[in-house]
Amino acid sequence: MYSIKTKLLAIFLILLSSMAAAFAIYSTIITTSYRRQRLDGIRKLVELKAERANKAFSDSGQSTINLDELLLSLSDIKPTENSIFLLYDSESDMIMSNTFIYIDFFNRVIPVHTAMGRINELIYSTSRTWQSDYNITASFVFINGIEYLSLNKVMENDWYLLVYAPVDELFLETDRLNTQFTMILLIIMMIILCLAYFLVSKIIYKPIRKLITGVTRVSLNNLDMRVDIVSNDELGIFARAFNKMTADLQESIEIYTKTYAEKERISSELNIAAEIQAGILPCIFPAFPDRTEFDLYATMHPAKEVGGDFYDFFMIDKDNLVVIIADVSGKGVPAALFMVITKTLISNKAFSSTSPCEVFDAVNKMLCENNEAAMFVTAFIGYYNIPSGRLNFVNAGHNPPLIKKPGKNYSFLRTEPCSILGWENDAEYREEEILLEPGDLLYLYTDGVTEAMNDDGHLFTEERLLEVLNEALHLQPRELLPFIKEQLEYFSEGAEKADDITMLALEIKH
């Protein structure tokens, strides 16, 4: 993995290479153009020499011309330092030059018929039209092993003006100037690239590095970190967004910490409340170990930490047992508080009355007073007279109990329910009576049993409860209630409980 700085450097190196390649192409084009101009200048120089010679011959005449002065005048203009200039009269086979030449000069001149190399190709391509356009013949020759460009022009008097310029010297000055120009451009280009790299590093890399440092420190839980980038470009916008995100995250964590602490405090208090609620329900079984006439067992499983269901049972004298099961509307803390009030009122009134009708009538009136939350209770209360076996009960809008007779299946104890508690101040309650015989089992429950729901949204229902009970005809109360709870969990398939689950079973022994 490469850093951003390394990648930037690589990009600049690629740019530098691309610019160098482009510049090399440009330099080649410029060099070729300069060399063509140089060759054109040499051609003009030959034309100038020929013009001077023609003028000298026309003004003075060939017999009286001062050839030394003419040669001196013409040789002052040389294409290169070691160029050879001469006049040649073909009639008299006479060579005239003020430059040292060998007597057998022309014997030493070896023509080269094929141009070799880039420079010669350039010279050849440039001078191939000179013969037709300027009457100048260009060719390549070797003189004493040195390659020359040979230029000759026939003057008006049929003499030949010949110029031999060493090929290696033709473009020395041009190449020198071009090299200087190239180096200057390369230096300028390097300076521009270095300056661009510095500016990019300062404008882009350093802010990105600050952002990376900030993100790293935030990942190490340093939420006080802020990125100091004040530009108005995208990096500046990103930095301000990062600082805002960090501040918001810090605030959210502080709020979450306070909320979590508050939640833990409430959870702790609810756990204590659940323990208190469980403590106010009778939970020691067998509840009456010295009474062998009946067996009784009850359970309550709240949907939340605390619930609104409750059960109760107690002896108001040696012959009468009171059993109660109730379900407060709603769940959680409000239902639990209303449950405590209801349980207390029913228990207190039951000890002072022998009629379940009187108990519910009095409790209903007290619950209706100042009930601004409009909460209510469904309840079932039964007075069981042990010697006679009579069960006098009132159903205040509660689920119908089920009863099992010896050798028979469970069946619902269908009655017409009375009004719920805490809803109508003038509600009337009707007392009913059944006879419980040895072997009978009375099963009381809240709607958390029949309305238990699975992941598909299906309810447990009264019909399924009846089926489950009839599969457990042989079970005693202490075994029956856990069995039903197990069946509820199996049906729910781990779905969250929607309501409290409360059950009470009373079995008559003798």
C-alpha cells in the first residue's frame, strides 16, 4: 500500500517523463527547422559570393581583374571556419583560391553518391531543388577522409564557384544554441514541476494528512480532535463536516452514556420492584401443608420486569379458602402499581366479608374513584367451603376457568361474566355456585396464556389450551402448570412475550 505522497510523486514523475518526451519531439522539430534555415543561409551565401564574382568580372573584365582582391573579398564570407572556397576555370583548368589546397586537389575529392545518416539525409532533402531553383549543385564528397558538403554554381563567365564546407561544422553553432535553449527549458520545466509539487503537497497532501491524523485519533477514542483546515474548497468542506461529525459523535456518546446510566438505574430499580412484586405473591408450596383436603399451586411470569397480573389465596377461617386471579390492563410499571392497589383492596375486603359479590362491589367502587388513567381489572374470585365442597365465585370479565371431573376431560366453566373492576361505578356483580368433589381440578389463568403469539402472528387460543390440558389429565397442579408453560414456549418459538402469564390450579383431594 502506497502513501498519497508517494502516489503524488509518481504522478509528477510520469508528468515529467511525458513532458520530457514531448519536449524531445519538439526539440527534434525545432532542430530540424533550425538546420534547414542554416542550409538556406549557406545557399544564400553561395549566391552572394557568385553575385560578387559576377559583378567583379562584369565591372573590370576578365583580363584586368585583380583575382587576389576578388578571392580575398569572396573568402571573407565563409559558411564554416574550415570551409574551402575556390574559383575554377574549366577552359584553362585553373584553380584559384587564397585557401591552401593541394596541387592535385580535385584528385583528392572523392564523390559520395549516397547520403548516409540523419544530417546528410536532411541536407539532401533540403538541397535537392537547388539545381532547378537557384542553379546550385549540392553533393557530398570526401577530402582527405573528411566529409564535405560541396556547393558549386556556374557564374556568368562560365567559371565555377565552389564551396566545400565540412559536414561536421555545418550545424555546430545551431546545435550549440539549440542545446542551450533545451537546457534552459528543461531547467524552467523542472522548476515549474517542483513548484507544482510543492503547491500540491501544501494544498492537497498536507490537508489530507491532517484528516488522516484526525480520523486515526478519533478511532482511538480521542473525540476532542479537530482538524484545522480553513480553506473553502472540497477539503475544507470535508474538514468542517468531519469536525461537526466528531462533535456530534462526542455529544451522542455523552447523551448515550447518561441515557445508559439512567437506563441501568431504572433497570436496577425495576429488578428490585420485580423482587418486591414477587414477594407480595404467595410463593411457598405446599401453601397449606397441614391441610390435606386440597392441593394448590400458582405461578406468575411477567412480560416485562414487573407485570399487572396477580394471583392470591388465603384461608379466611378454618373452613373457607379464597382463591383470586386477576389481570390489570396494560403492562409494566403502571400495571404493577395498579395491581398492588387492587390486590390489597381485594385481600382486605375478603377477610371482612363472606360474599365474593360484596368484595367485588366494594373494590370496584374504590377503584373507580380518582381513576384518571382509566385503568381496569379483569378478575375471578372464589370462596371454597371445604366441608361442603361448595365454590361460590364471581367472574368480573375474566377468562372462563376450566374444570376436570374424575375420569373426564377438561371443560370450560361457562358463565356470563360480570363487569370489569374499575370501569363502572354502579356495576352489579352476580355470584354463582358449583360443587367441587374429590378428584376435581379447577384451572384458572389470564389472557397471557390464550393470547400467546408465535412468529407467524398466530394465537395460542382457548381451543389449543383445552387440547394441551386434555393431554395432561394425569398431572398434579405442581406438574401441570410447568407443563403448560413449556407448551407455550414451544408454540411461541422464542417470540417475545406479549403479556403476563399467570396460572392457578386447585385440586380437591377428599
